[in-house]
Amino acid sequence: MNNKWLEFCYDLVYDFIPEQYGDNASAYSSFRLISDHALCVATHYKDFFKEDENKQLEVGAFFLGIGEGFIMLGLFDDALIAYMHSKDICEKFLEHNHGSTALVYNNIANVYREKGEYETALDWFFKALEIDIITEGEADISTAQTINNIATVLSALGKHKEAIDRFLKALHVFEKQSDADELGISTIYTNLSAEYSLEKMYHNAIEWALKALKIDEKCYGINHPNIATTYNNIGLYHYCTKDYESASFWFQKALEVRKNIFGDYNIQTATIYYNLANTYYQQGSNFIEAIDMLKKSYHIRKKYLGISHPHTQLVLLAMKKYYAEMNEILPFEKWLKVVENNES
């Protein structure tokens, strides 16, 4: 492959990498067009100009863009190959403690996290953190972001107390920045909320979820999927404290938003129907409404997930239990038979 033809191919592929587009939909559809050729072109370019430091650093950044594209497509092994090429270039041509090298290490760690290889991800995040602390200091936002990433992996490994400590450390840095990303802070609040719930510290979970909600409502408005998810989570935390009245309040708010966004007959609303049913049941005086909510959840889950899916079966088991509590197991069997006959 001659020099001019290689540079033509390189420029062509470069025009399709995600950073050239302002929105994810365009980036996704564009990168798909060249994804089969991106690694081949970049690798040839790297090998052809292997003695040219400027060209090498240029293609190192190019590999990062390609990696981002593969992440969007869910092609994690290809993303890892691209990031490893970039790593080799950084380690060869840049000083060891360079910010670009830390960025590459972070990207490699993210891929391993997506692949579920958490211990390996943790190793790479700590390599990135070591450089961040040396080059940027412990109070820098990039250092805090790496600490936050480490916390997410610790959480995935079930080390929730360690994860909480890391999230709080990252949050301390974020909140001191005058130009800190509000949604970034909200994400940490949400992560802390989840960690406390996993530690069964539900009042703490509610406290952090409400902090996240305040920012999210300001940034997204009320009618947004993230808002509905937070409403639902707060409802679940109240449910776990046996405050069923509060749980019902938050589930109703979540249901209203999800119905506005997704419609009444959607898998997103099915989850809220199920949560409301359990709440009504626990309140002890609303079996009829609980069963009505379960029926709605069942029909939606059966359509989208199928009768044998665990979530669909969970609804059926709950419904059978509720009918049994009312000493009306025969109506349940009659209803189920009618449903099966109508759908056969």
C-alpha cells in the first residue's frame, strides 16, 4: 500500500469516527459504515509510519476514536485491540507519567469493566490513578473521575463499603469545583444511594437519592426516564423500610412519568405495576387493587418477555399468593385459564 493511498484511506475512516459527530445516533450509524475496516487502516498507518513520532501520536489518538466507536457498537474485543495499540504508542513516545497515557489506561479499564472482568479493570484503573495523582494532584477532577470509576468496579465486586468510601472521596473533589458537572455529581449521589441500599442502610439511600433527584429535575425536567427511575428507586427504599404509604406515593409518581413517556402498555410501566401491587398487598387492605396491578403487569410482561420468563412467572406466583390470601384460589385458576384460551 503506497503512502498517498494509505493517507486517503486514513482520512476517509477518520471522518467516520464518533468524535466527528455531535450526537450518539449519528456517531453510531456513521461508524457502523466503516467499522469493518477501521482497525486494518489504522494498523497499516501505524506500521507504515513507525519511525515518525508525530504520525505515531496522531494515530494513537485515532485508535482512541476507533475504540470509542467499537464501544458504541458493543464490540468490546475490537475496542480493546484499538486501545492496546494506543497504549503501546503512548508508552513508547510519551514520558511514563503523561495524562494521555492515563486516559488510555482508563479506557482499557472501562472495556474490561464492560466485559465483566472486574479484577483486571481494577488493575488498569489503579495504573491510571497513579498517573493522575502525579500529574494532576489528588484534588483534580480527572483524578476524582478515576476514583469514581474504581468505586463502580468495587461495587460490582460486592465490596460496597469500599465503594462508598471511594464515591465519597470523588464527590468531595467534584463538589469543590466551581465548574463541576452537575449531572456528574448527581450520578455519584445515585451511586451512593444504590450502595447504601445494598448495605441495607435505606434511610441513607433515600437521602442520597433525593439529592440526585433535585439536580436531575433541574437538568432534565419532570418528564424524563431518569426521573421515573429515581422515583421508583425511592419507592423501593421506602418499601424496604416498611413505609408502604410513602412507597406507594413514589411508585405512583414513577408510573405517571413512565406512562407519559412510554405509554400504558410498556415493559417500563409493567415494573411499576408490579411494585405497586406488592405495596398494596403489604398494606393489607387493598388486595383487589393489588391483583388488578398484577394483571396489568402480567399481560405486558407476557407480551414482551414471554410466559416462561422469570419476571413473568414472578407475577403469576404473586397473583396466586394474593388470591390464596383471599381464599379464592379457584378464581385465579379460572382467570388464568380464560387468559390462556384467549391467547391460544
